[in-house]
Amino acid sequence: MRVGVLTGGGDCPGLNAVIRGIVRKGVQEYGYEFTGYRDGWRGPLEGDTVRLDIPAVRGILPRGGTVLGSSRTNPLKAEDGVRRIKENLAKHEVEALIAIGGEDTLGVAARLSGEYGIRCVGVPKTIDNDLSATDYTFGFDTAVGIATEAIDRLHTTAESHMRVLVVEVMGRHAGWIALHSGLAGGANVILIPEQRFDLEQVCAWVTSRFRASYAPIVVVAEGAMPRDGDMVLKDGTLDSFGHVRLSGVGEWLAKEIEKRTGKEARTTVLGHVQRGGTPSAFDRWLATRFGLHAIEAVRDGDYGKMVALRGTDIVRVPIADATAKLKTVDPALYEEVGVFFG
């Protein structure tokens, strides 16, 4: 049996660990052969492949990014996209496809499996941790670690100059990275997309911090919005899945804080540094287990399913369930950390 593997959407620490787990178990225990598709859904759409065997995955466990490449290609919007994918899978004698990705990549896999009979198994990947049906996605732990280290470093420079430092982190429409890194890094204000923020309250927290002779750190998720206003964007262009490119709220917020409080404010946008570099030990562990269980699902013929973490167990859930809605921060959890604001 030959199995195809692709990695779609934004790159993410741990992708290579998944690929390695799939190939090692598939070859050693089941005798499968593997075809890697380059650059996400563009690979099966255009027939762009690379051979995957045990020598090809040797040494990739600690590497960031993906050896297969990635893209935000949406094959369902391409002319004759489904037909072209089917023809290329048949041409390469690929009988099943493992799609490693987030909401968009797995959304395509769900439709290809459910509507068009292409045998797909999904693996959840996103630093945003916003996929339903799994407790955690790999890549999230690494992103939180990077953001927390940055916040730790920013405390000292903020104190040296007694200025406000606003740290913008990724997460799109979910505040998991902001919440975890802000709490771990000792931020004085954490703003997330799930809770519109009151700018006057933010300024009050900032002023309170200065009264205590400390310089405040404000962590804001890129999708956070003021109570009286719309999402702040630098660029209104859309990707192939119709998503707007986020970023800009950090810079806007720093200017507003400085104007309203009279205190100097600067912005640090962590951006893609959160995606890069070597994955954490937890992400390597989780990604490897996802890979092992994904190839088991292929062996069992359990298609249309995604592997997921529940507690410490890896389970299988319908891909459609995982992509039906975003997993967002519970208001009670956000309220819990509010004791540290100001």
C-alpha cells in the first residue's frame, strides 16, 4: 500500500516529527510505501511529489518547519481541483492520504473524504490551539514558550526606561497564546479576541502599574478588538481561504495608550518568530504520537477521522467535528487570570 502525506497551512514546530512517526511505523510495521506531496494541497493538485522513506526522515525530529513545504492552496477553488487530485493520486498509486494541518487544511480533507470518496486521515496542527475535538495541537506549546521568553526579556527593558511595552502575539480569532504566555510571563494586561476590551480600562490598569513604580507589559492577541470599534488591520487582503491577514492592533494600542496616559509606549510584534525554530519536547512528543496513530487509522481503514489528544490518550474523531467551530477561550478562564491585571 502507498500512502500520501502533506502538510498544509502555516508552518509549525513539530510537523517533521509527525512525518517521521508516520513513515517509521508505516514502513517498519506495515510495509507501506509513502509519497510526500510538496507545499500542502498544491502537491496533489499539481502532482508534485517527493519520495518518503526511512532515510528521508532520519534526523528531522528536532527540525522546525516542514521538509515537505507548505502553502495555503485551496484545491476546492481551483479549476477541476477534485478531478485533478483524484487523477494524480491514481497516477502515483496512492490509496490513502494523511493531511496534517489546521482548520483550512483539514476542512478540505473533510470535504474530500465526505463528499468525494478520497480516503483521508487528519492530523491537527496549529500554533493557535483553536481546533475543536482535541485538547491541544502540536506547535502551540513551542509558540507559548517563545512568547513567554520574549515577555520575560521585555520586562527588564520596560523597567529600565519606565515605558509601556505592548506585545502582539498570534492566534487569529482565539486567545490561547496570549492567555498562556501572558500569564506565564507576568503580563499586567492580557487582551484576547473572545473578550472585547475597554480602552479606558486598559489605560487605568497601565496607570495603576506606574503608581506602583513598575512598568507595565500589555499582551494583546492579533485578533483582539476594542469594545467601541472594529478589528484593527494593517492589510485588508484575503488569502485563498478568504481569511484576512491579521496584525496591527499592537501598534494601534500603543499609540492610544501613550496618547491617553502620557506615558511612552512601544510595540513588539512577535509574528512568525513564534512559528520558527526547534519544537519543544512536548510538541515533539505529541506530534510523534499523532503520527503513529494516524498511520494506525490508515491501517484500520478508519477514514474521515482525525487523531486527537484527550487527556493523555490519542483518540479518533470525525474530521468534520474538529473543523465545525473554533475552540476559543472560556470567559471563566479569562476571568480567572484577571486578578493579575493592573
